[in-house]
Amino acid sequence: MTFRHAPATFMPQSHAPTLIRRARRLKACVEVGFAVALGCASLWGIVEAVGWVLS
């Protein structure tokens, strides 16, 4: 059974997969950015701690 001749009521749902995909991509970008920022912050913290210990 194919949904090629689906009623007009199902038309708005055709955009749902692309929106979900876009939202997932945005979420992944945000997570990667957050991880990078956290990594840079922790790296800076380590550098600061080493500098404080050596001084």
C-alpha cells in the first residue's frame, strides 16, 4: 500500500522528517561546540594551574 495519493490532511507532515533532521543537526552542532568550549576551558584551567604551581 503506497501513500502517493494521500489526502491533503497529510501534507503538513511531509516536512516533518526534514525538520527533525535539521533539529538533530543543530543539536549535534551545539553539543560539539559545547564540548569544544568545555575542552578549551579545562585546558586553560590546566595551563593556569601548572603556571600557578611553577610560579
